[in-house]
Amino acid sequence: MSFIFTDCKDETTTPEEIQAIVDDLFPLVEGREIVYGEGTLLFNGTQTPIPNSEMGFNSSWKIGANVPSNPVVIYDTTNIPALGVTSTREFYIQKDAATGNFDFLTNLGFLFRSQKIYNTPGDSTSGFKSDSLVWIGLSKSSEGVGREWEAFSSIYNSAALGGDIRFEIVGMFERESLTIAGTNYNTYKLTATRNIYLGNSTVASSTGTTAILWLAADVGPVKIILIGDDESHGKSQTMTSKNF
């Protein structure tokens, strides 16, 4: 008779440990401004540049007041003299100081209009659903690199498709090195993707990228691609200077 001695350690498979991102990907310091002197407008719903929109392109993101527990406003200004474009808009960010995660306030108005999502499901006389502002968990440092997370998910009744749909936004970080304004950055490339599912289906009937941001530690977004929809153009822009 022979005896076989084996290692008695537990062979149970354990989930892979998440390596959270510890870098500060967008320090929300009041008064900081990033200037994007290279860029272009994009045709609606695409990443295709609009001809001549790169001529004189100038955009900036400036951080407004940062009062703890309140959202932080970002002033997004775009000027393109060649096309007579001058616009300023505001968007809002909430940051979790413990995790570094960011929530962005997003307007789902186009989704409600395009999918005919009404205040009273199926009743067009009730008007398009009015509560279109939602917080999206767009940047989750706590999920680390290479892991997809759910930034937003909700079920709506679509009169355009004749039933319930689930609208979802997911995000994921990758690493990518870029040379921006003469400086090398090992950035965190954040890609946001939207999906629409019909009924209880687990296969998206419609999918597409909505935004790509290259975030540099202790700086913020050094390159941005924001993809528009059928009602508005997008833009692509690269940092050329900053005031810090």
C-alpha cells in the first residue's frame, strides 16, 4: 500500500482582486483651466470631423466653485471663428473623495424623444418624459483598469419600439501613452458605451460609443472625444496648455 501526500490548501477559485486606481484622475481645484487649442467638431452621431472646423478651434474646461457635498460645475467653452461658433455650457460632477469615482449629470432628453418615452407610457398627449436629468457613474477608479462597470441602467416604455427597453451606459478604463503639448502622459483611457436592450433580452439591439476621455493623473482630461446624437454635433479636442 502506498500513501500519496497532497497539499491540503483550499483549491476553491476566488474572484480576481480588483486593483483600484489610486491616482487622482481629475483634481477639481477651483479656477483650474485646461485649454484645448487643437480640435474639430464632429458630424452628428459620428467621429467624422466637420470640414474646416479645425481652423482656429479653441475650447476650454474651467473648474468652478468646489464646495464639499455640492456638485462642481465645469464651464465648457468652444470658439471656432471660421464657422462662427461660440458656445458656453455648464456640466456638473460629483466626486467621491474616498474612491475617486465621478458621477456626471447627464440629460436623457434625446433618448426620450427618439424612443417616444412619455410621462404616461404610451400616451403621447402626456408629453415626453420630463425627468431627463440623471447622474451617470461615468468614471469609477474603484473598478481599476480593464473591468467594465455599469454607469447607469433603467427600464423605459418605448412607443417607438412598442414595448419596454432597458437603456444602459457602461464604462471601462484602459492605459494609453500620449504625448500632449510636449509632455508624455501614461493616461487612463475612459470609454463610455450606451446600449439599448429590448424587453428581457440580454443582447443589445443598439450600441455605440458616447464619449472617450484620456485622463492624466493630477491633471484631468488631456484629450476628449464627445460623440453627438441626431440632434447635436460632437467634438474632439486635445489639450495645448493649462494654467497650473
